Amino acid sequence: MSDFLPRHIAILCASYHRLTGRVLQAETLHTATFAVVSHGIESDPIFNYANPTALELFEMDWAAFTKLPSRFSAEAMEREARARLLARVMVHGFVDDYSGVRISATGKRFMVKNATVWNLADENGAYYGQAALLKEWTYL
């Protein structure tokens, strides 16, 4: 488990670069003003990463966030649209035009705009999950 986080961040950044052509630097994730989250490959995917901005946005600590099924980041009425988004990402590798409503642990709703969502794959091409980079959001 001790090697998980550095390896995961490396996969996250390498996958982002490979799919989008843009650079996401591992050393800046901890201080970034944008949010980055990811989930694994479970049948009901669980969040396995959030940078500090994401933890603040979702109003959770690391321990709680990394036990949360990622579908719960959206309200029940938004989950079908979220599922369609993730299916689109599976087919295309990434999208960088996602907009949708998310909800924090305390019930604060926020609209995410122009988010990038991408597939994660290790150096051998094995599927590793999906990640999202959120730069724009507005509380509702």
C-alpha cells in the first residue's frame, strides 16, 4: 500500500498526458487550485485519490473520501447522466467538455464546467480506472 500513492499519481499524470497531450505535474497536485479525483475499477468504483482542493470542494477528509463510491459524488437524479459520461470516456479515452452538478458531504451543490475526465492505464496499457480534473465550479 505504501507504494500505491506515488505509483497512482504517476499513472494519473502519464495517462492525462498520453490522452490529452497536456501536462499534469505530479509535484504540483498537492498545491493546485484545481481539483483532481480518481476512482478504481471496482464494479461500483470507489474513489482512490483526491488532491487537497478536491477534498475541500467535496468537504471530506482523505479517509472518508477514499471509501466513497464515486457515484455518490452526484445526486441520485444526476447519476444517469454521470454514467453516460463515464461510458463516453471509456469509448473515447477522455472528454474535456464535461459539465454537471456534484454534491459535497454536507449537501452543498456545485456546477462543474468544462471538466476533463480520462481513463487511467498503467505503462502496460492495463485499465486502472478514471480520473477527473475540475478547474471551474460554481456553488448553486
